[in-house]
Amino acid sequence: MAGQRTFVTRFAPSPSGLLHVGHVYAAMEALALAHENGGVCRLRWENLDSARCRAEYQLRAAEDLAWLGLHFDGAPLIQSGRMDAYARACALLRDAGVLYPCFCTRREIREQAAESGRAPHGALGIVYPGTCRLMGEAEREERLARGDAHCWRLDCRRAQDLVGILEWEDLLRGMQRCVPSETGDVILARRDCPASYHLAVVVDDAEQGVTHVTRGMDLFEATHVHRTLQALLGLPVLVWRHHGLLLDESGRRLAKRDGARSIASLRAAGYTVREVIDSVLRAHARGGVWSLP
Ligand code: GLU
């Protein structure tokens, strides 16, 4: 139909270890939703974390995906090649007055949070107590000019002043109310990189024309931040579908470090593609509980 956007999902693994059955589950969710809707599914390598991500893991994961017959549309997007785009988005946010530099170390933040007696952890990790938001303009300028190490944080209250209360839709859970001021002042650009996970995801979903995001429930709370950033950057609003995570027989989340569940180890042990795919489909039918094929 004229004017209607293509239905686009994506699979966005971080190549910080071997591809495992949890990844396969996420990839199958993204592919299934696209195909059920006559759409396409794109691939993105989220390799911003240079300390943990390695080109070798990406190569091996790409090989495992091909072995499994999981194919994606178009060329994959690789985050490490997108620094200019992230820097441009950061500049827009800075101009809008919703970013501030934060000079605190992790340790200082832990100490500040403990001193103020506030619960140091929220749904998105440690809650930043806002120390650098309150810094005077002169001190801020001086420290920036001196080249003191800093990241950039979202001033979530200012963000709310600009975009108000928002909504987003989860295909499984319905409409969600998003109160930007409750997300905390998350990091949008790290010390060593002009982006954080939150900023890169939002910029790249728009770049790849994504309309529907499938991903694990562990990222449900992060979606409030992403919806807020879409509003601030004037990017299309997406629809989400947060799925459950794969669990082991005792109900614990399958972890990446558990090599036994890597596709490489299943291949080496002689399991076939059909058996691996069926084990994931079976887990889906059993509320996420995965066991060896
Ligand atoms: N790169 C993330 C992961 O591997 C997924 C991010 C997302 O889907 O937004 O868990």
C-alpha cells in the first residue's frame, strides 16, 4: 500500500563471546515476527564495548548463523563504524540542553549513593545521584577545558520538560506509560566512545529502518530510555516485543559464559542443525526451559 512502511525487525547481538542458544532464540523471534508480517529482518553487530567485543567472535557467530540457516536482509550494520552518527546525535542532544558532562568515577558514584542513603540500584543499574548535574557552569567549563575524563549523561528531568509523558507499545503487554524523569540520568556517551548502548540502539534502529524491536525481557526497562531518546531526536516511534529468556532446567537464565550451550560446542558434539533449532522451538513451547537436543 502506498505510504506504508516496510515491516522491519532486527537481530542485534554483541560479539563478546560465542553465539549460544539464547542468541538463536532471539534471532528466531526477530525473523519469525518479520516473516509473519511480510517484512524483513536486519542484522546489527553491537560491538561498541571494545574491551569485551572481538572481531573473531563476530566472524564465528556469523558462521554459526549461516550454518543454522538463519539469514538476514541486507548488509549488517556494525556499530564500531558509526561513531560519526553517534557524535551527531550527541551534539543534537547537547544543543537541546538535555546532556551534561559527568566527571564522577564508578567508585565515587557508589559512595555518593551510599551516603545519600538512597537505594543504589534501579531497574537500569546503579542510580546516579545527580552530583555533576548540579555543578556550576564555571567549574564545568574549567574541567572540560582541562580535559578531565568525563561521560555525558541524560538530564532526565529536562528531557521530560521537553517531551512530556510518553507511551510505547509492547506487542505482548500492551501500551506502556513512559515517564522520562523516572529513568535516571543514564549515560549516553561513554568516556572512551561518543555513544553508550542506549544512544547507539536508538540511532541505529532508525538508520536500519526498524519498525518492530524484538528482544529479551531483560531490556524492558531500557525501552523507557529508548522511547525518550526517539522523542528527543525526532526519530520514528517503534513497537516492541519483549520475549522471555531461555532458562536452564533449574530455571536460571542461560549464561553466555556457559560454553556447553554455545553453537560451536553443539556443532562439535555432532548435533545437527535440525536438532539445535528444534531444541529452541521446544524451549519456546516449555516457557523458555532449554535442554540438550
Ligand atoms: N546487543 C544486545 C544483546 O546482545 C541487544 C540489544 C537490543 O536488542 O536492543 O543483548
